[in-house]
Amino acid sequence: MSRWAAKEAMQERILDTAGRLFYGQGIRAVGVDTIAAEIGISKRTLYNHFPSKDELILAYLSRHFLEPKASDRPLLEQILRYFDKLESWFATDTFRGCPFVNAVAELGDPTHPGTQMAVAYKERRRLWLRDALTQLNVADPDTLATQVAILVEGAIIAALVRGDPGMARAAKAAARVLLTAAGVPDPDAEISSASARSVIGPAAKSL
């Protein structure tokens, strides 16, 4: 293995360990001593890769700073399917809330780069929603994007507090109500209505 490859491998190892400990035990609760000991390296070696704990925190959060994937699915379906992904995440044994929300709460400093990254991530997700809703021609996409984003955050917190992945389904249902009330066509609802009419129609004729 080349020196560069070995350096990259060690950085990944440090980040994997730091990420697991930061997310599982808390950013403030876990020090670089613990991370180094868990890996079996010296603090000096760790600092050769990440000169400060703050840089390690930023690298950890950057791993979670993921852009929404491009999709050919209808925009409404993309928005609602996000709640399905949340439910799958909530059902994992390692779920401990949102790493960005946790970071803001644990750092307790609005000027900390980690807090600023968390705010930037949440706003990036909200802006994606706003752009999608703009394409769906709703009257006030900015406000509606904020409302749907609040449902996402509420689902995460409720699932953590209650230990119930089904909170994502409840939030999805609420999002569907908001979106359809804003005039977004819902093919699933139209199919359900058509099915109901097809059942009621023959029954009504027989009365």
C-alpha cells in the first residue's frame, strides 16, 4: 500500500470510529483520547490526520451532508417517499436522532462551524422542497416547504422519543394533506376515489 493510500485508509478508520462514537454517545461526551484508544493509535497520530477535534466534528458531519439524489419519479412521490426512507431509518437498531440536530444541541454555540454546517444542511433540504413545490405550481412554495420540513423534523424527534418508527407514516399522512390542500394532484388519492366509486356504483344500483 502506498503512503497516500495508507493515509487515506487511516483517515477513513478514524472517521468511521469517530462517527460511531459521536453519534452513539455524543460529540461532547467523546474525546479524542477515547477515539484514539478505540482505534489503537496515539493522539499524535490522530492529530496528524485531523489537527483538532473541531475538524474531526466537521468531517463527521460532512459525511451526512448528502444531496437529494436525482430521480425520474413524480415530484410528489419523491417528497412522500422521503418519509418512507425515514421510517426505515427509524427502525434500525442504531437510530439516535438526527446527527445535525444532535450536534446543534450538544455544541450549544451558534458560531461553531459544526452548528453552521447543521443549519446549512437543514436549509438545503428545505430549499430542495421549495424548488420541487415551485415546479408543482403551488401558490406559496416557500411557506409550504417550511411546513413539510417541520413535519420531517417532528417525525425524527417523535420517533426518537417514542421509539416508534410509525411516526414517519403519521408525518407522511400529514404532508399529503398539506400538499393536496395546496392543490398538488395526488394520483394515489384519485385511484382510491375511482376504486371507491366503482364499488359504490353497482351497490347503489342494486338498492
